[in-house]
Amino acid sequence: MDRATATVSVDSFPGPKAEQRVEYHHRFAAPSTYVYEFVWDTLADAAGPFVTDVDSNVLLDFTSHVGAAPLGYNNPKILDRMAEFDLVDPLKIAGQDFYLSAGDPTEPAYPGPAELMDLLTETTERYGLDTVFLSNSGAEAVENAMKVCYDASHGKYGVTFEGAFHGRTLGALSLNRSKEVYRRRFPEIHGIHEVPYCDDRACTRATCSCGFFPNAETPSQLRRMLDPESGYVDPADVAYLILEPVQGEGGYRFPSDAFVEELAALREEHGFLVIADEIQSGMGRTGEFWAVDDYPLDPDVVCAAKGLRVGATVASSETFPTETSRLSSTWGAGDIADAMQGALTIEAIHDHDLLANATAMGDLFLELLGERELPNVLDARGKGLMLAVEFDSKQRRDDVVDAAVQRGLLTLGCGTRTLRVLPPLDVTEREITMGVDLLAAAIEDAA
Amino acid sequence: MDRATATVSVDSFPGPKAEQRVEYHHRFAAPSTYVYEFVWDTLADAAGPFVTDVDSNVLLDFTSHVGAAPLGYNNPKILDRMAEFDLVDPLKIAGQDFYLSAGDPTEPAYPGPAELMDLLTETTERYGLDTVFLSNSGAEAVENAMKVCYDASHGKYGVTFEGAFHGRTLGALSLNRSKEVYRRRFPEIHGIHEVPYCDDRACTRATCSCGFFPNAETPSQLRRMLDPESGYVDPADVAYLILEPVQGEGGYRFPSDAFVEELAALREEHGFLVIADEIQSGMGRTGEFWAVDDYPLDPDVVCAAKGLRVGATVASSETFPTETSRLSSTWGAGDIADAMQGALTIEAIHDHDLLANATAMGDLFLELLGERELPNVLDARGKGLMLAVEFDSKQRRDDVVDAAVQRGLLTLGCGTRTLRVLPPLDVTEREITMGVDLLAAAIEDAA
Amino acid sequence: MDRATATVSVDSFPGPKAEQRVEYHHRFAAPSTYVYEFVWDTLADAAGPFVTDVDSNVLLDFTSHVGAAPLGYNNPKILDRMAEFDLVDPLKIAGQDFYLSAGDPTEPAYPGPAELMDLLTETTERYGLDTVFLSNSGAEAVENAMKVCYDASHGKYGVTFEGAFHGRTLGALSLNRSKEVYRRRFPEIHGIHEVPYCDDRACTRATCSCGFFPNAETPSQLRRMLDPESGYVDPADVAYLILEPVQGEGGYRFPSDAFVEELAALREEHGFLVIADEIQSGMGRTGEFWAVDDYPLDPDVVCAAKGLRVGATVASSETFPTETSRLSSTWGAGDIADAMQGALTIEAIHDHDLLANATAMGDLFLELLGERELPNVLDARGKGLMLAVEFDSKQRRDDVVDAAVQRGLLTLGCGTRTLRVLPPLDVTEREITMGVDLLAAAIEDAA
Amino acid sequence: MDRATATVSVDSFPGPKAEQRVEYHHRFAAPSTYVYEFVWDTLADAAGPFVTDVDSNVLLDFTSHVGAAPLGYNNPKILDRMAEFDLVDPLKIAGQDFYLSAGDPTEPAYPGPAELMDLLTETTERYGLDTVFLSNSGAEAVENAMKVCYDASHGKYGVTFEGAFHGRTLGALSLNRSKEVYRRRFPEIHGIHEVPYCDDRACTRATCSCGFFPNAETPSQLRRMLDPESGYVDPADVAYLILEPVQGEGGYRFPSDAFVEELAALREEHGFLVIADEIQSGMGRTGEFWAVDDYPLDPDVVCAAKGLRVGATVASSETFPTETSRLSSTWGAGDIADAMQGALTIEAIHDHDLLANATAMGDLFLELLGERELPNVLDARGKGLMLAVEFDSKQRRDDVVDAAVQRGLLTLGCGTRTLRVLPPLDVTEREITMGVDLLAAAIEDAA
């Protein structure tokens, strides 16, 4: 498949083989979040956003495989480098008990966990975050960030935000303030307080519509909470404030300057630790390496996963506990192949100037979409290739996602009535145009 | 390297390249559980338990790479089958959102997550556990088992055991009753009660030395806790009892029949759910596929990881929540290569009769070790290839581990003064003999 | 002392005997909230608000003995009725194990716990609250309200408000969102969420200054929290919403109609239980028997104490658990003398039309105070005899309280810079005038 | 009524007036622990254990009014002193905000809260406990003990015992390990661990029947829990160990020397704080002023209530928080009349040598009872006047309690099949003989 000329073609979706596969899969699989019956044929042609399913439909995946393939499928920027790699057993290693090297440590044949950590800390150097704890998932990256902060601060409170989603394990889940279904009937850890999260990227203290700033004069809710005289949480007892720099699951919400400046001011005054959960927003997605890079707020801990292919908790060596055995994970430094793909992804972002491409292509997407007169669209927004279209109802959004799939475009929902679009970081003008055309048509279909 | 003739050879351990690698690694890595400076050279020769480090030392790894390589290194029983597999991007997939197949679903070129689940549920068929939730680690397997049980039972209490270790995320960690360092300063979920865990596999109610049975006449502590008249926990409010069929981290403790029969009797009376955490003990390690297979106790949920290469929570479809979105994980069906290695491992166990081999070789190990007059050994015990030697002190145990490494034998500690030995499931008589010789020599060294 | 002619006279405050008493008291007493060195001489003359201290100073107590003496000192409306009572031993009875009657049950010589409950349920009849659980304090009244709601609803979440104060025991304390010092280092129960509490009794959705209503169009924060589609708390899982109809400790905050109507609308939609904590605001203080009587919100549980002389949790028999042993308290039906004083207080409120007096005298207080040009006063507000003056700073407020004491007027602080005034319910014009004069002078002193 | 000649006389129990009163009471009262329809006529004759109910039955109350009347009814040792007291309003005072004195502080007419605290700290002087926090109930005494320890230790764990009962508020309730009905569906604070409580006052490590000592050689369960190397609770993180020196609700269990010595040894090694909950066992009940006085274990905090008439938390000034506002309670220094009765009770114990009487009369009770051949009695035990008879079943115990009431003797149940007897501290030989006769007859009735 030549990516430069590839086109979308859908015979029937889902086709008979997909249905067969899905039926077989669900004989054994517990109910989960399966979105539609897209069955990737891993043996078939795929290139960047173009992917072939088991019924030979060619689809344009503008979800980047739900964020797990930040450069799309079989991208030569990654795959060509992996040619050096021969599969070994085990791939899943005891990487926080033992070490490995692909041959001579000074010149390993391919990057392993150590190289991945080296590359990661380069991206967080500006914050002084020089140390990494690798784990197996985004949820584990968050759990370890929490543990690091509880240990470093001796605090008992965590501050989270309305709409937050940080994972599914019981610690991370206790931080969630998005749909209640994620937490229903599950026990939670104690001491987590929430405040509203900005839902208008252009708002000021005076025009705030989430309640974080009651009005132009009165202090923000977070400032009231932490007020040393009248507040109900002792700032010295705050283990961390955890923030998605852009809320993902909560609906691709981009906070305003006023909002972030207030967080930064309170951090300055009170000295609590800030965790940036960059699992969705990081790894170049917004046109910055980390979404928070564009903010006046320096994080103490950064959590990464998805595009990184392993979970990572990055902080300074002073913040991490020094005693061994406080943190660990059997497979903590990941799968050899995953660590390699993660390292190659970071290198590809640097080598191919993909941050600039993300910014340019994201702008193009919004511009092209904005030129159309599309029905039922309340808002189209984004930064880099973290893009969202908000509709007039949940049903409409679901209808558009379905209509798009029928036309060969894969997208996802988030929030209650928002559709998210996250093309590969090296997406081209041609692909953006193609995606906008398909999406616009789907919006018309669903009108 | 020919496994049949391979020998251990240690020049210096750790050698200069290992030290170099370790130094580089720790420039970035947070403190964790690193045991000794073993650096696997992934490009060098390795076969079953024999593995070459970056300084060309050949070692006998009787830890099976900390359990992550149940058949040792580059075992052709697995690796030959993987030849069919060409690396793709992404390897780490959104397997609870999208599906995949390696070509035609009816005849995939290699097993994927669906095939892995199919194989897994065959092993739990006797318990009626027909449904799987795949996740990224043992900790996540446990967290999801907890969630499944809270949801199914509406209960608020969990019962765990002294010495238990179930993982590091805050939910799983709340179940731990091994060393306090794992939990110090971290918040825990509420409602977890502990009772003693049997520490004498031959005990009876009358000879019990852990306190679970106070004496021959009085009820067990668990029975007292759940007594409908005088107990302090309402059995109807028990979400689960979670059990390692053999305690791993807690010191390779094999419970007695009396102990397990009491658990089974109480489950029968009160109807609570039982989670078997088989992360260390499962996948053939004890000579049964699951350690619990040899017990008169039918689990409602089985947790697996380590040798399985992905995390898995197995239960019946009736126990799992039916609503979508209650459980999920971005990479929940794992990495394609890991799922494949997991499936191939299960097949290898079946195809090569490795359960019988584990039993025979484990017996041989204990027999050969028992023939020696070894100083400072309090107990040698095991089932299948889950083997342990208990010493007179923690210091002694640590000294033996160190002395063994110097002689080229990799082992691990557990409990406070126990050394664990877990050879590959297809270990041979020759290798067992070699291992016992090295271990015996190390014990003498440390005397 | 003739109340009609009594005057305030302060020689020195605190005088030498007070200092002596306080010194002796603090040889044994743990640090607590002691406000100033007022030492009531229980043998000396006292009448309504007039009270003599051990140094023969005559003071005007406009705190009603911190709310514990709703009719002031030795009020004949109560004391004359108590003449029938001869002291017995024990006074503190096992009133939820045994019963008592002062002679013939059909005509007891004085009211006991049963009569007190009878009188109480008359005041809550309009809400259908026909059943009472008596306890020993306001904190216990709240703890039992919580227990009743957890039991009736099977819910796990509680909703509380910024600025709330509900008591000091660990359950009630978990609901507090006033000063952090009350909770610091103490464990709390889980599942409590807070939202802002109205701080402008005249506000609308559009002018809200606390953030509860972000603006005129968007839903309130509580509505967002409970939204069945996007909210983070399942309304079906809410055990209770607990509300001070007027916030006491939080600063005598009177909520707006818009605020209370939204609570009522959400209760109507979602059916959760509402607890009205009337410990400060009830028993006629606001000119209604319960402060909530003037609201469009019907409580499911009412908590009373202070003026009632015992703790009381009032709800319908359907809401209370029916199983015995779920609720109890050794001295649960109180001290015989306290129950009698509580009953006589309710009767006095009815017999002497004290609700109307509270309204008239409260209005007079605000009118007289409003006529003055007083420096540094930001707001004067109140309903009935629950009155507050807000100053420009905490220091100013403290200075006014001190200056007032020096002039013979006892008042208290609340919130951060508010002074509260709570005269006896039968306060007269003469006394109100006297109190305003003293307070105005104190405000000038502190300017 | 002359106590020296008074006799028991029961016409019908419950009589018609009692039934009438109970019916009226339950029109309003929530279900609680009401044991039988005993209705004290507070106007009728009563003397020590003899009390007249509303139907003119004269009963022998060997429950000391459920512990609330440690000297029985209208005991002149207390009542004669109370003659000095004229009722005032309020009785229930704001005793942690304001102070009081009954006239001249150097010579008050009757003892107030300060005198009560003075008397209390004399009894705890041997432990260096010189400071008191007064509250409204036993539950509040425990809640404040917990708060004091959390504050002083910065610890997060509490250790409690099987069978423990410490109160009903949610903090105290979290410590309970007696019947589950007390905790069902109520949230609890986290971090509470339980170990078995001795159930054989004569046991040794070798004969232990509760499991606390597994056998003669292995460490106790508490020692294992706190072991610095292998234990699951960091001793430095233990806020307190809370102990009933004799378990009350749990069944009048008197711990063995071996048990208490182990607690003392662990306290010595690890330095955690020990709370003695003396609510049932203190105030002379066991023949010591505090039950713990006879133990080799020095408490850091003592909780008292019941016989004391107010709640009290006694500790050293170093253990209490020094910051004001950390602890408080509106009615915290109690009701004037209650504080007076409490003080007079302590004085009566000293003045009339009631500790010696308790020991002698308790021994007599057990001796007289032991002389009989009584059916279905498994054990009779006690210390001082804290006496218990254990039967072969719960039903039997309940039958004996009922039969005793019919004969005019009031007793109570505890544990599952134990009957408790707690006569007034100044009980006489004549009364003990009378009580044993009635009890023996009741036991025969229920055979």
C-alpha cells in the first residue's frame, strides 16, 4: 500500500469475517468498551492512518488506534528501525529486578528500557524531572505518581477536577470525576477533593462558566478550599493536585489561561506537588511534546502511556522515595518490544519534526472544517492533533461516529456529546482533507 | 548453545559491562527491587535456564527470569512457533476497543488475544469460569478481580491473609499483609480484614502453629469472624476472600489440608466469592495447571499473570458485570506479541506434558537436596517446581543468594529467610542436578 | 434581680476570682475553645440575658450561654416548672434500655424523655417525621442521622457544603468543610462530596457569588454532580445531603431562595434523603420553630441539640431501621433533668409566643443597628434572633468581641470575620436596645 | 424504704402501668436496645439496689441501672450531698467555652466540672495522666481518645481486639469487633486491625484458646503484625492500641496475665500509645479504681463514662494537642448536675472504702453461687462486682434473664450466652445473698 495514493474503500462494515471474529472473541471476553466491530487484519496492508480490516475494507483510522499508535499503522519511521530486532523469549521482562542490553551496553543494537528512560527525561529536563519509574499501563503510571507524592509530601489529601479520568485501578479510579459508572459500587481511597475544571478555553475570571471562578472579584473555589484561615483543606496536607492538561475522557476540554494561572499561583503560594496526567495529551499530540509545555505551570510529576507503549511516571530523584522496595512492578520496565517502539516513537517525533506537523495539520483540520456549513455542530476545537467536534446531543454524536465508520472513517466519542479526532502525528494534508470530507459527509448523514 | 551440554561459567560477576549498564540504567531509573547486577544480553546465546550476560558469563537462571519466562530463555517450544510472526506497529493494542486477527479469523497465522482467552478458559472449565478480562499486569488482574466481586456481591468487606502479597496498585496493595514497606504512607481502601495463613503444610487443627485454629476444639478465627450470631463481619457483606493457593512473597507457604478444608466449608456455608491469586503459583508451576486444582476449594475468580505474559481475570459470565464500561483498560487485551507468547506457553505446557515434568523434577530437586547434609537449613519444601529452602536467618539467606550468583546460579529470596527456586517447566535431570550442586556449594560457602 | 430594671455593671473583667477559677480549671482541662474568662456564679442572681459572674460583674449574655440557654439564665418560664422536681440518683439514665415515669404514667409529675419526644414530633409533623432517637449531643444527633440514612438508602455517598460544621466525632467531622483545624490528622469516612454554599441571601442564578450557579444558563454544580448521564455521583447512591439551613460556624450564612429551590428540585428529581442540621438554627432561633420551616424543602431527618438540652434525631418510622440494636446509646434518652428542661423549653416557646417575639426583636436589633453609622461593618444580617455582624477583618471582629466583653456584653465569633448575636428568645425591647448600645460602643472602641 | 430490711416483691411484671408507659414511649421512640419493660417510678421509694417500678413492684436491680447508677438508686452517699444544690437553668452548659463556679471559687458550694477533673486526675496520677477532656458520652470519650492519639502519634493505624465494643459513633464503631449488627452498612474509618482477645483468664502461651498465642513457641499474632522485619504494620505508624481491660459487651472476658504481659512487652518495645477503655470496667467496678490498675500495663489514655455521669478522656498534657480548637464539644464539660453526681460518686468510693467492699462482695457472690449445683452453667467468673455467669446457649441465657425479672431480679446479657451481674458498689452481704438466691432460682426455672 502506498500511503501517498491510498484511498478508503468500504464494501460492507462490519463484513462477515469481522462478525465472525467478534462473535468468537466475545465467547470469552468480558463486556468492556468495544466501540464498533473494527477488526484489524495484522497481516494485511496498512500505512499510517490507512488500515485494512479482515474483510479487506480499507479504513482511515483517525483515532490512531485509540491513541496506541501515535504514528498510525506500520509506520516505516518506526518499523524500519525495528528490523534490527529478532524476537526473544521472554519479551515481557522482570525489568525492575534484572537488567538487559541488546549486546554491548555502549552500543546496543536497539533501544531498551534504559534508553527509553534516557529519551524521556530529555523531554522533561526543563522541569528538572530526571528520574523514571516504568510500569505497565496508564493506570499504573498514575498509581505510582500518587504513591510518589504521598511518600514525598506525607499529605493525606488529593485534589482532582470535575470531568477527570485517570484510570481504572482503585487508586486512580478514586480520582475520576467523569461518568459515575466507572466508580459505582467500588471502594475508593479517602481524602480526594474535586473542584470544577474549566470548560471554556477563552474564559476569564469574569466570564467563567464552570464555577471555578464564582465571579470577577471572589476567590476561586480552589483558593477558598486552601485558604489558611478559612479553608477546609490544609495546604500542607495536600499530597498532590492531579490535572489532565487537556481533559480527554471528560470531553477534550482545553482550559483557559485564567484557570491555569490560578493553579500556578496557588502552587507557588502553597508548594503542593502537581501531577500532569499526559496519558492522552502527551507525546506530541497537541503540537507540544507535553501539553503542559505550553502552560505557565511546571509539573512535579508527569504520567505517560498510550503513545509511549509503556506506562511511565517521571519526577525528580528528590521526589521519588529513596528506599528500595517502596515501588516496584514485576514487568515494570515493560516488554522489550514495547520499550523499543516507545523509544523509536520519541525519536521519530524529534527526527521528523512532528510537533510542527501536528500544529500545522491540526490548524488545517479546523480551518477546513470551519469552512463548511455543518448542521448540529456546537463547537470545533483543538490544539495540534488533539481535535474535537461537539454536537447538539449525545445521540447525534453517536450517529455521526456510526455514519463515519460506514464511510470508512474511524473516530471516537468523549464527554457526553463530543467526537474526538486524533490522526497520526505525521498525517499529511491529503489525509487531513480526506478525513474532513468523510467527517463532513457523516455529519450530513446524521442530520 | 546446546542446552544438553551447556555449562555454567562465570568469569567475574558482575563484570565490567554489567556495571557499566547498571550505572547507565540508574542514571534514570527510580529505586526499585533490583536484586543483583544480572544484565541479560538479549543478542547472546540462551537456552532454557542457561543465559549469557553482557560480560559473557553463562548463568543458570533458576528464577525463570523472576517467573516471567516459565520455559526459560528462547525456548524453541515457544520461539519456533513465533517465527511466523512479523513485527507490526502497534504491538500494544487497544484490545478492549478494537479487535484484530492475524489474517483469516478461522485460521489466523498466530494466536491473538481471542485465542489466548479460549485457551485460558479451557484450563478453568472445571470451575465453570468461562469468561476472561485481559489486563496489563498481575496487579491489574487482582484489581479487576476485586471490582468483579464488589459488583457481583454488593459486599463491602474483603478477607485476606497474613503474609499475603497481591500487587502494588492501591487497591491490590490494600490486600497485602506482607512487609509493611509496601503500604507505608499510602492510602488504602477500607473494609479489608485479615486472618492468619497456614504456615505448616502438615498441620491439623490440633497442631496448628499460626493461630488460625486456636486448638483442636475451638472454631477457626475465620469462622469466628463470620459467625452469624457473634461474628463481627456479616458473611452476606463479604465481597470476596482472596487467597494465594501457595503464598509467594510471603515465603512459599503451602497450606495444610485442614486449613483449606475450613475455607471450603465456610464458603459452602456462607456463599462468599473466592479469588485465587495464581500469579506466582499458576501456569503449571506446582505441577498442576493452577495450584488450586489440587485443593478441595473451587475458586470463583482466578488471577493470572507472570508466565501468562498478560494479566488475566477469569470468572464466569454470571459473575462479571454485564453493563459495558464497568471494566476496561486501554491496552487491556495486551501486546500482540505478549498475547502470542502467553498462548504458546499454554500450548507448550499441554503439548510437552510439562505438568508431569514439573512434578517429577521438583521431587528430584528435593530428593537430591535432602541427601546432602547442609548447614543452617531449617526446611526444604515445594510442590512441582515451586521450591523453597528456609534458612536460620535473613542474613544467611541473603548470603546464600549472593554466593549462588557468584557460582553462576540465579535464585531469589522471599518471606524473611527463605530462598525460592523456580526452574523452567521443562527443566531436565541434568539441569536439576547442576542446580542442586551449585546451591549446595553456595550454602556451604555461606556457612 | 429584677429583669425589668437590671443593668450591666462591670468592675473589672476578668476579675480576680475569675482568674483564680480559670487558673484552677486549666490545671486539669485539655485545651479547647474557651473564648474569654467568663465565670458564671451559679449561686448568684441571673435573669434572662443578665448574669452575674464570680466577681459580681453583671453581664448581658447575648450568646444565650453559647446557645445552651435559649431563654437565658434561670428563666422562670422554665425554672418555675422545675420546682416540682426533686433530684434523684441517677439523673443520667439508661434510657434506651430501661423506661421511667415520674409517678403515674397518665399524669407524670414532670415531663420525661417520652414527653420530650412527643413534643418534638409535634414540631415536625408537617414533614411526617414521627419518630425520635435521643442521644447525648449534637454530634451524636448528626452521627445517628447519618446512620439512619446509610441504612435506609444503602447509599455510599454523602453530600455536604463548603463552610459546613456538623460536629467533632469522626463521622460528623467528616462532613465538616469549615476550618481545616477541626479535621487535621484525623481519619475520615469516605464518600463525602462538597459543593459551595450560598453566601448571598439575595442572589439569583445570574448573580451567584459562591460558584454554586456558574452563571444564569449552566446547571448548578450539584446538578452536574448528579447528572445521570455525565455526573460523577450516582443519585441512587447518595445516602443523604446534609444541610445547615443557616450555616452557623461557617459564618451565619443565610441561603438564597434560588439556592434552596435548586436543592428542592434535585431532591424531587432524584429522591435522596435530606438531613437538616438544626442544632444551631432550630428551636425557635430564627423565628420559625425550625429554620427549614420557611424553606421550600422538606427534610427527611432533623437534628437538634443545644437549646433542646439533649441530642435528637427525628425522622419518620419508615426511615429508621426497624431492627433493634442498630442504634443505641447508654444514656440515649438523656439526663432526666435535661430532658425536662428541653421539654419545658418547647412548651415555653409555644405558651409565650416566642417565635413572634424572636422575629420582632430580631428585626428591631437590625433596625436599631442600621440606624447607626458604624465603622468597618460590611454587613449586618439575621433572621429572628440568629443575628450577625460582619467586619472588615478577623482582627477587627476579635477586637469588637473583646471590647464588648469589657463593656459587659457577651458575644461570639463565627466564620472568619463575623460576630454572632443570639439573645434569649424572650428578649425584650429594653434588652435589645441595651445590647445594640453596648455593641455599637464596642465597634467604635475597636475602630 | 429501709434498705436494711427491704425485700423484693413482684405483683405482675410488667404491670399494666408499665405496659401503658412503654406503649406511649414507643409511639415516638426509634427501635433501640430496650431489654425488658422495667419502668422506674422516679417519685417512688428506692434505695441502693432496691427500686420501685410504676406498678409498685419492688425489684432488686443488679445491673446498677445498666451501669449508670454505680451506687444504685437515691443512695444517700450521693443524694445527701446534693441537697446543697438548687436547680439552675441551664444545667447543660457550654463548659468548654465558658466557666462556672458555685459561688466563691475557693470554696464552691458543690463540685463542678473543674472539681470533677481534679478528682479524676488523682485516680490516674500513677500513670502521669494529669489532663482531662470532658464530653457527653462514652462514645465521645473514645472518639476523643482516638483523636488525641492520632494527633500525638501522626500514626494511621489503630489496633483493636476481637469482641471489642467501644461505642456507636462512626469513629468508635470502627473499632468494634463484636456483633456485626452494630456496623452493618455504616461506613468506617480505615486502618483498624484486629487481633484475638484472651478468652481464658487462666491461660498461658501454651494453653491459649483464642489464637493470640498460636502455641508455646511461636510469637503472638500482635508481635507478628508489628515485627519490624516481616510484620505488615509499621509500629511507628500505630496511632494507638485500644483495649477494654475487661471486655464488656464482648462477654465479660477477663484476660490472662500472659496476654496482658505480651501487650505490655510490645508497648515497651515499640512505644505505641495504649488507650484503656474503662467505660464499663472503671470507677471501682472491679475492686480497683480502674480495672487496668491491677495489670502490668500503664495506659496513655483512659476513657470513662457510665458511673462517672459524663464522658472523660484522661491523658497527660504532653499527649493532648496544645493548639486550641483541635478538640471541643458544646456541652463538653457536661451537665452541672451530672458533673456533681460524678464527683460525688468518686468521693463516695474513697470515703466509704467501696473498692474493698466490691472485692469482698464479688468474692462472696461467686462463693455462694459456686456452692450450688446449678444446671447449664458453664462458667461463673468475675472480679470485684463485675460478675458473669456463662450458660450453655444464648436461648438459655435469655431464659434466665427473663425468669430472674419475673422473680424481681434485674440482670443483663452480654457476649452471646453470658449473663452479667453488676450490683451497686456498696452492696451488702444481705443483698448479695438475696441476689444469689433469686438468680439460682431463675436458673432452675430456665432448666
